[in-house]
Amino acid sequence: MMASSTPYAAAAVLAVMAAALCLHGAAAQLVEDYYDDTCPDAYDIVKQTLIEAHQSDTRIYASLLRLHFHDCFVQGCDGSILLDNMTGFQTEKEAVPNMGSARGFPVVDAVKAALEDACPGVVSCADILALAAEISVELSGGPKWGVLLGRLDGLTSSIAGANNLPAPFENLTVLERKFSDVGLKDLVDLVALSGAHTFGRVQCANIADPPADRLYNFSGTNMPDPTLNSAYRAFLSQRCPRNGNSSVLNDLDPTTPDTFDKNYYTNLEVNRGILTSDQELKSSPLAQGRTAPIVDRFAQSQDAFFASFAQSMINMGNIAPVTDPSMGEVRCDCKMVNDDS
């Protein structure tokens, strides 16, 4: 009989067990207490890892929230944005809205590693993104909400879907359609989720280069966007000169760039929304009587914004989650599907 009591043998057994756990998932509806028995410290582990990451990267909270958004809008909240290139599909990371701007992947990997140490094969990468989004908002001064959990990780990626994400240069009609297409038909969801731009950064390419040029040649007029505050435009033009460095970063919210608050909406009230898609919510002719009153309400009441944002994040987190184990898994590594997939 072979001995299995040595440390090396015990470690090998644990490794095999962990790998086996990663290959299976359990069908379930999304619930807040999904990991209470199988990984009770999951929330605290994610939170501690994010706090540590923030010490060297003040942008990470906004970046992680954006990852969750970009994940859920493509094939639902399935962790597909985290996948690297594999035979059979191109990664969503290489889509235009993500390449060079989607970030935070090493932090997600660090969270996953910490969770695998604590409870191997239990917490999905899709759920990590959902937890990281809520914790990032909370740690930045924003609202808390009960994160619904129990997603499995998808087995595919869609670069075509990622290339159709809501874009910073799009008008209100297109934005409404893209939100509605994923099941977010209430205008409050559109306006509240856009409030995520109350922190983080944006590249000059999204305000000074075609097709997103608001500063020099808006919609082919060879003029700036008339809805852009003139003093704010002058400031942005200094940071993003014509034919300048497109990768220069600018605060999405020039007033409190790293704090989650209602200032995104107060900026829109005075035409200081940095992106076309932002200012459209207030200034578009179509916004009057539709999204503009919601902007006004959120600009007046941070409590109203926080309550709506929390609910809209729950709504977004419910976009086509994978719960059928024949359609998904708990990945061992967020960057790739498991070996038997």
C-alpha cells in the first residue's frame, strides 16, 4: 500500500481536489448568501485585496467597476472579459472599447489567487467582478448594496459584442437602444449607471479624436460641441491639443475625481460632462422630459442617486448570468477556461 502521509503527498492530493472543484458548478439562482457556507470569508478577502491594490493604484476602484460593466454588457455577467486569446475566439480585451483602456486584470488575478487559497474551486471570476464593483464603490464613498451571487464563468468570449459596447461619442437614442438590448429598459438604469463616471479617468482620444471629437470638429462641423462649457473646453484643450497625445488621462469628474458622489450630475447641469454620452443625458433635445429630469433629481439629492445606482447595479448584475453547469464553470484561472471545457 502506498503511503500518503508525507507533506508532498498531502499537497498533491489537495491540488488534485482543488482542480476537480474548479471543473464543476452547481445550478442556482443568484442570492446574497450564496457563499455563506462554502466560502464565508469571500467578501472580506476581496475587500482586503482591493484595499492593498489601491495603495499603489488610486484608479483601481473605478477600473474594476468598469470591468464589471463591460463584462455584463457582453454575453451577460459571465467573466468573459477576463479571458485571454484561445483557439476558437478572440478575447474581448482586444476590442476597441477595451484595448489600452480596460485595466485591473492583475488585481482580479490576485483576488482569485487569495480565494483559491481560502476555498479552492468555489468562487467564480464573474462573481469576483460583481463583488469587486460593489466594494470599489463603497470604498470610494459610494453606496453599499447586497450583491447577488452564484454566477458561473462562461466558456466563450465575444469580441464582436465588446466592439458594440456603449461608446463615449454616441447620442441618447443609441445609448437607450444599447441599454434596452441587454434588458435595462428603464431610463433610470441608463442615467444611474452613467453616474459611474463620477470617478476615474478618460483618455484624450475619447474627447479630442474622431469620432469622439468634442473639442475641435464635433460631428464634422469643424467646431467644438456647443453643449460643452467654454471654460471647460479651454481647459481640456490645453490637456488634449489637436493632434496631441491621445493617451493623456483626464479626470472624468474634475471636482472630486476619486470620490464616488453626485458631482457627475452637478457637472452635467453646468455643461461640464466630459464625454458626449455624458452630456447627452442632460442637454440632448431628446433628453428633455426623459433623462434630463433624472439628472436634475440626482444632482439635487445624493441619496436619490445612491439608492438608484445600487438598484441599477443589481439590475445590471442580473443580465444573463450563467447558472447552468452545462453552460459554465468555476474557472481555476480567470484568464482561461478549465482544461476539460
